[in-house]
Amino acid sequence: MVLRPPVEPMLAQAAESVPGPAALRAGVAYEQKLDGHRTLLFTPAGAGGAVLVQTRRGALVQDRWPDLVAAAEQLPHGLVLDGELVVWDTEEGRLSFEALQRRAATRARGARALAARWPAPRALAASRMIRLPWPGR
């Protein structure tokens, strides 16, 4: 089975308390919360296909992320990553939500220049590979 957009991303849920390590038979895992945009990335199902980048609401925005698309072209076919898209501010030496917002709002013409200034890391932060069971992710 190959997943193609639109796919609903996994979303965080509020909880009254955090479960202990023995709450589930397979254990419990936690991830750091990053200030980014929820994104799904789809590699092509086969040769000649295109990498697709989908927002939480289902819009396709790969034209805004040429650096992410170029990196994803090196990944296996038929892969889906679900995670937070973050941007690195090379001048400040840290993640920048402001730079992420500017990149997300820029269309294809200006995307390459902003990608050089504020690159998206070479993978979706906190990514989850939907096709794999938890221990293999």
C-alpha cells in the first residue's frame, strides 16, 4: 500500500497526567516539542515521481521547500514522514519560528533564496515513519 496526500497527520492530545513507563506493554515514549509546522512528506512511489510536502490542513507546498525536497529525493521510494518542519537561522545559530513563517509564506520564486538563508534541516524533526512499527522508527 502506498499512501498519497491528503493524509491526516497524527496530532498531540492533551492529558491530565503523563503515563508511567509501565503504562503500556510495549513501553511509553515521549518526544521533545519543537516550535514548527506540522508536515507530512511523501517520497515518490516509483521512479519519475515527485516528492510531495503536505501541510496539516492538506495543502501541497513542496514549491516552498526546495532544500527539503532535494534531500528527500535521496530517501527510499514510498516513504511517508510525519513530523514538525523547523527552520535553522544560520545567523543566530538556532531554530527560528519567524524564519519558518517567512519561508512558509514564500512562493516558488523566492523559495530558493530563503532556503539558502534559512535552511530546513535535512529531515523532518521528530519524524515518524508511518509504515514501520514503533521499535523500527
